[in-house]
Amino acid sequence: MKTINLSILSVLSLSILSAFAFSGCAVFAPATEETKVNEPVAIRRKIKDVDYRTNTQDKSMKKRLVVLPFLDKDAMKRPEIARTHAREAFINDLNASEKFIVMDSEQLTVNPENYIKDDQYDLNRLAQDSQKSGITSIVEGQIIDVRLKKKADQIGLVRSLDAVYEVVVRLRIQNIRTGQEIYHTVKTVTLEEKNTRVAERASEDQVFLKNPELVEILIKDAFLDFSPQIQAAMDDVTWEGRIAAIRGDKIYLNVGRISGVQVGDLLKVVEDSTEVFDPEVGYNLGKVQGRSKGTLEIISYFGNDGAVGVIHSGAGFKESDRVEVFQ
């Protein structure tokens, strides 16, 4: 009996030692775990501000032009809508240059139709009678001719004809202030369509009558080709505006934000140019620049394109006096 008890005690002792040994292994050899370190995320912050109010303020001084209704030497031969659309496209192109404000011909104080003589405008007389209109220059466009030429191609025994179009147009610009013609050019534009075959017996009138949109495109493209030359010709023309009204110490101008005038600008006030007459020869020698009266400072805007100024220097300002950029 004693032997059995000792055996039982031995078994229990071994079990306890085994459990202790197992737990010891667990303590001194812990299971390893993978630790992840979160890296900081790089955040890029970008801000873009668009000041739409500033964008609408064009800081360049825009010169005011009037493009007279286009004329046609053979108005009965070509549709009126062709020159009307050509003039509209030409005006839009000038306005897009951001150098000009093209005004309606109604802005003139006279009716241009009354100045047509020998199929052209009398620009000298029209400029003289438009001195108070606030316009820098007037532009005349005229269609002289639209021609169709046939170019023959001999291919073996087959003879085919290609269409060659020629458009002849003229453009004149008169400076209202000086009364001088600053641009006068006749332009011939040639267009050849190699893939278009024209019947050998088809007349010029028949081709254009069947293709009125072709005539319109040809005339429009011819006048659009003048745009870069006009911009260059107008570079030497002085920018100007007019005093529209005087109310107390406020002076109201017919040029404002759209014309490029900015608050704080100084503008010079000058009298109209005057003719110098030589009694010995009996005719006018030309115009001389008017006397400078002083300067205005722009303080605000009014209306669609007007500015309000106050006297900065000088005196004796009157309505219709010219204003120029002070340099």
C-alpha cells in the first residue's frame, strides 16, 4: 500500500514539473508579432484664385472705329447679304483683337449714305462732319470684283477644268482728327479648288448663282485678310475720347472701363485741331494740334462705357473737348 502511494506521488510530481517546464518555455520564448509602422502621407495643397472682376477690366486703351456699310461696284450682280455678312465678320475680328471698339455707323452725327459719290464714300467730307462724334477713324470697304477663271488640265484624251476664283477688294481708313487717309490698299485674293470640276461652258454668273454661299465665303475671307494690316496702320493714331458733360466739379467722359480707362489714370485735355490758312496761296496748309488745357484724374465709372473725372491741373474745360493719354 505504501508502494502504491509513492507511485502516485511520483506521477503527480512529474506532471507538475512538466507543466512548470511548459509554462516556463512559454514565458521565455514568446511568439513574435509583425509590427506595422504607418508612414505619414504627403499632402499637396494647391490653391488657384481667379478674380473675374479683374479679368473683365482690360487695361489697354482701345481706339474707337466705325466700319461703314460695305460698298459693291456691281451691287446688282452680287447679293447684298454677302457684303453684310462679310462686314459683320470683319467687325467681329477687329473687336477680338482687343485693340479697337468698333462702333455702329449710327454713332456718327451724320448719315453715311449721304456721302456716297461715284461708288465710294467721300471720306474727307465725312471726317470733317464727324469731328464731334468721339470716333478715332472711319473705315470703308468696297468689293471691286469677284471673278471665276478656268484652268484646263489635259489628261490623256480627257480635258477637265479646275475652278480658280479671284476676289478684288479695297479698304480705306480716314483719321477723323487729322483728316488724313492713313490706309488705302487694293487686295486680290486667289483661291484654287483642284478637286472641283467646272463645266467648260458654264459661265461665271451661272456658277456664282448656283453657289451664293461660295461668293459670301470668298468676300468674307478677302476682307479678313486686312485685319493685321489695319492693326499696324492704327498704331500711330492717337487714342482719344471726349468730354460728354460737366456737372459741378465732376467731368463725364464718353470713354470708360471698356475703352481701357482705369481709375487713377491722368488724361490730358486738348482743344480741337485747327486749320492753318495761307492767304498767299489761298488754301489751307493743314491742321495743327489744339492747345493743351490741363489734365483730369479718373475717379469712377458710369453707364456702359463712361468715366468720371475731376480736374487735376489746368482750367477752362468745355464739353466736346478731346481727352488723350497723359504722357
